[in-house]
Amino acid sequence: MPPTASDSPAAATDTAGDAAALYLVWHDPEAAPARPLDLHGDGHPLADGLWLIRSPLSRSKLYHRIKWQLPGDAALACAPLADDPDGWPKFKGMAAGALAWLRGGSAG
């Protein structure tokens, strides 16, 4: 089961707005921490180190929250996506269920 939003009090104050935004997040799979990442939102894995994440955090906040969980020299990218069918990425050969997750609005 993918990690879900943080229950920390700070998470409620660092939002980009009431609605969650969709992000494509990649980190070097070789730098994955021993514990599962806290995605600070609802996420679906596409491949090792590659995630679609819906989060109420701004891009900068999400980037930094993920960065702080990785080793200091780990490569990381966080890109916002339009959360409608025209803005979704096209993909093939990724983890099962990604398109259903996008269409459903969440993994829940």
C-alpha cells in the first residue's frame, strides 16, 4: 500500500490550496531510503523511484519533504501536471493500475 498524507500539524499549514495538485516525482532508485517514503499525499508508483502523487502541498514543499527523506546527494525531480485527462502523462510498461488511479482521483 503506498504511503499517504502526513498526519503532522505542519502538513496542514503548508498547502497550495484546498485542492490537491498532481505531481510527477522521480528520485534515484538506488538512493531509496530503508523506510517507505512519506509522499505527503496520495501516490501511485509507476516504476522504482517514479511516482504520481496528488498532494495539497505546493511543488516546493513537496520537493523538500521528499528531499529530506533521501540521502543528501540523491537525484530528485518534482514536476506539476495538469490533473485532467489532457494533462496526464502518456505511459507504457509502468506499474499496473496507474491509469485507473488517475481516473479514480485517488488510490483509496
